[in-house]
Amino acid sequence: MKVRVLVVEDNADLLELFSRQLEFLGFHVSVAKNGVEAVAMALSEHPDVILMDIVMPGMDGLEAVSQIRADPKTREIPVLAVTGWVSSHNSRHTYRARGFNDYIAKPFTHKDLLSAIRQLLTDTDKRSEGSEMIAPSTYRPN
């Protein structure tokens, strides 16, 4: 079973790039173009991991992750902030305090992205023993 990743990004070019990267790495990819779509898809598809852009029109990534965390059906889904907003004010601690499991700064490499996803899956597996999710140590992309 492939790991299911929901990519949330309002920039069409980046959305396609991230999707292709993840599909190339062997993931099953769904996409959302804004926070409203992300919340709805998290509920309907219950992905294994969500990659969430922060700055989007309408509902931004901060509000979307807040709504995802507020629902018992989706609160445990690991969410990675995907952002160009990294500074001393927007640190790992800041993103975790806002409900994200971690963040990755744009631009990033395939290796960086795969490593971040594997870390989220490892952390999730440790919290929920017996999960049917593919363990990152045994996961090999197609």
C-alpha cells in the first residue's frame, strides 16, 4: 500500500512540481489548492501525511491546520508546513506551537522532502503501534 500524501499549495506550478516529485518517489498524491479544500480532503480521504503551504488566499495554512487539529477524525494526521517563511520568528518551535508536526523550507530537494516525510511517518508509527502504514525504514519507492 502506498503512503497517501495530500499536497496543499495555491501556486499551480509548485503544486505540479511537488506532486510529480512525490509520485516519482512512489507516493499516492492528492492535491488541494487552498485551506478550505485541504480541510475537506483531510476529512474525506484521511491521508497519511499532509504537506501544507502557509500563505494562501482565503483560508491560509495556519487556519487549515487549526481546523484539522480541531476534528477528532483528522487531529492525528501529521502535517508538514511547507513554507518560504523561515526566520528566527518562524522557527520549528513556532510551527509546532501552531499545530504542525514540523516544517520544510522552500526550496528543498527530493532528499530533504523524503527525509521530512519519513520522519513524520516514524513519529506517527511510534505513537500508533500496529498501524498498517508502511514503516519508513522499509519503504522503498517504486
